[in-house]
Amino acid sequence: MAPFEAGNCRVRLTGMRYGAQDIVLYELEALDAADLPSVEAGAHLDLHIPGGLVRQYSLVAPLCDARRYVIGVKREERGRGGSLWLHDHARVGQILDVSAPRNHFALVHDDAPVILLAGGIGITPIYSMYRALLDQGRAVQLHYWCRTGEHALFRSTLEGQSGVTLHYSRHIDPGRKSLAQALQGMADDAHVYCCGPQAMLDELEDIGADLGPRLHLERFQAAAPAAVAEQGFTVVLARSGSEMLVSPGESILQVLCDAGVDVMYSCEQGICGACEVRVLEGEPVHADSVQSAEEHVRRGTMMVCCSSSRSSRLVLDL
């Protein structure tokens, strides 16, 4: 079964333009007459790359419309191959498949002030949030850490704006603020959104532990290895009554796919949210980076690509 086939649409690569050093903005235009699904700040899509790769990229919401999606991609020499193909082999006119947008990093719609934190290419969803918050008249501060001004995506738009601070490497900007300093004096009810490298997110989780549900993180990679059960457990599909054994070392997704169960998935690392399913009975062990364990409990869901089960029996709404 191919990953996440349901809901894909075909697009043509109609433009590639320089965004910043090592970053290119790609414009993807709808092929047919139907409008593309709408995009909200924080959303991402799956991009199907020739050769079977499927990669997730944040959408630049202010540049998207009913006929066009725009993504910003940084060339990653040590990445998983998607950015290298786009930078080295993508050509205007090529036809590609994309998923409908998904958003597990959406803005909370209230009147509380917002602090936006971005590192490197993590500015892509954060910039979209910044523009959306300005349009809503919300109080917002944006801190953006990157190597130099030449590496700063959207620099010309952000530089000099009220509430926006760009932080460069210490040899250029010796007085730049740390994450902790950026949060000093924040309002008690403020929401904090952050997208950036793993080390940045780990540091923020430590210093922002008291923020609880007001801390929102978007990860490029899984925060932890997939959860592996020490002993097998049974997965029950509530709609059909089918029961399947998940042995130690196996993922729920692997067992479901081997049995021919129609379940959506994409990244298989717990960072895209495509494989989220409702849990009707049992106690999952959550290992994804999309939602916190507390949020999964509230929603009654789990990601079957990487999570496991503490209970011997897990009933899923499938």
C-alpha cells in the first residue's frame, strides 16, 4: 500500500525562486479546475518525490491561494533526501503529487498575546503565524535565530518591524538573546510557538516546562525513538472486530498494513500526524512529536506509526 494515497492532488511546479542562502521557495500550481484546499498558518503538506520518497514541508500561508501552494525548503546535506532532490533535480514544469494540508501546529484562537520563536528553516510556519496574527490585530513578538542575514528567509519583510528581533551567530551578533531571555517578562497568559532544530526545541521544553498547553512545538524529526513494547499486545479493530497481534519490535502500522487494513500514513516517524486514529479502549504509549501525551488523552487518539501499548489489548476506531 502506498503511503497516504487518499486525498492527494496533482500539481505542477511553476516556479522556483531564491529565498535565502540554501533556501528555495517552490510554487506548486493546481493542474485541474478545482480549487486547492485552503491553507491556515502552521499547516504542512506531504510532497511525493519521484523514487518513492514522501516528505513533509510547511506551507507559506500568506503566499498560498486557491490555485497555488508555496513551500520553503532548505538544502540539507545530511537530510533524508527530499531537499537534495528538490534543490538538485526539480525543474519547472514537473508534475508532482501533494496531500491536502494538515495542521497540528495551529494557532489558538483567543485574545492572549503570542511569542513566536523560529530557528533556521523553522521560520516557514512561524512567518505564516506572524502574518496571521498581525491581520487579527493580536499582540505578537517574533524572535528568529539564524546564522547570518544572508541565511534569513523573509529578512526584507521582517527586518525593522515592531516586535520582531533577528538573532545572528555570536561572532556577528555577540549580544543576541538566548531562548530564556526572549521569554523574560512574558505575560502569564501568553502562548509560545516554536519551530526549529531539535536542540532548540529540547531546550525550550526544559525552560518552558511550566507553560503546559500554552507551549506549542513543531518538530522536523521525532523527539524520541518509536515506542517498542517489551511484550506483545493485541490490536482490535472496532468496526470489523478483527484482532491482530503486535509482537515486540513491530509497529502497529506495520501489522495493519501487512493485514491489508486501509489506514493513512506518511512519514512513519511520528512527525506528520497522518496516521492518527481514535483509541476506544486500552492505554497507548505515545512516542510521536505531533501532540503531547496529555493532548492525546484529551483527544482520545494515538499515532500508530510509532506508538505502542502499555495494556495487553488496544481497541482502535478502525
